[in-house]
Amino acid sequence: MRTSHLLLRIYGEKTDEQWSLINLEFSLAAQADTLEEARRMLESQIKEYVHDALVGEDREYARELLTERRAPAKYWFKYWLGLARCRWLGHAGDREQAFTEPLPLVPA
């Protein structure tokens, strides 16, 4: 990882026929029929959120938006449990995912 990347933790669950993903650092969520579609939707939300916080209309609140808006503890617990399952068992299961995504940041 380069220093121009921000690592974001994502937890996902499949309920019925929908995937729900939540970004733990910013408490953003997306829901879609497929995991890939939900990932694309969440990635778009995250990029817009970070842009608005750094250079958009919300930049006066950037510190709070980027450091103090976390997902509820139950999702952090599910994330760490899913990540442990992946590492110890080789998979988290067909109905949950835990992963870390780098968000490339372009210096202004």
C-alpha cells in the first residue's frame, strides 16, 4: 500500500437474495442483487462522500466526517469475526464477506 491510499473496512451480508455492504469507517451502506453490484454502488458512495468532505460543500466538517462517523459496534464485531473465519477456515461463508479495500487518494 502506498501512502496515498486510505484503507477502508467493508462488511457484507446476504439476506434473502440481496447483498448489503457497510463501510465501517464512514457508516455508508449499499444493497444490491449481486456482491459486485453492491461493491460498485458502495465504492461510488465512498468516493463522493470523501470528495464532499475534502473539497466539496462539507469541507468545514471534514475532520468529523472522516474520523468520527463510525458504523455501530455490532458491524465491527461481524467484520472481525468474518475476517477471522476467512483466515482460519479459508472462507467466511456464502452469506457474509469481510474485506479491506484501498481507496486511492490524489494529492491536491
